[in-house]
Amino acid sequence: MKFTSRIVITLGLAVVGFVGCSENAPVAVTPPPAIKTLEVALDEINKAGQMGSIADELPRLVEEIKVADPDKGAALEKDLGELLAARGGAAVRAKAKAMSTTLTK
């Protein structure tokens, strides 16, 4: 009898344990704010002295910032035009650094 009750209790706990385990619930992933993303991108550009594929994302990030802070966004938009037109590592680094300064104001 003791043995049977132990089996029943063990099986009951196992069933409760398995039933309590549901599939992974979806987790909402919040993308980093545009300011932080742009800050990291500008830091990478400053280190590398070139833009690479991140140049495609910069206008979108600036637009997101512009919605939240129109003055800062307008200044960054102007700087972005100059950054995209910059040629040579030193010019790209200088403009990325200037944009970083504008971003942190």
C-alpha cells in the first residue's frame, strides 16, 4: 500500500509539473532607443574612419530622434548630410565626433 501511494503521489507530481510547463511565452523585445543606437553607430564610425553598411540606418535613426526632439533632430540631420558627403577617414571621423557631441547635448 505504501509503495502504491508513493507511485501515485510521484506520478501526480510529475503530471502537475509537466502541465505547469507551458511553451515559452512570447517576450516583447524593445529595441534600443534611437539615441543610444546612433551613439553606438557614431562611435563605431569614429573608430573605423568609414561608415560601411551602417550608413543606410543613419537617416532612419535621425528621423526617430527628430520626432522626439525636433531641434536636436534638425541639427543631426544637417550633420548627417555632411557626414554622408565626407570623404577620407579624417573627415569622416571629425564629422562623426561632431555628431556625437550634438547628440549628447
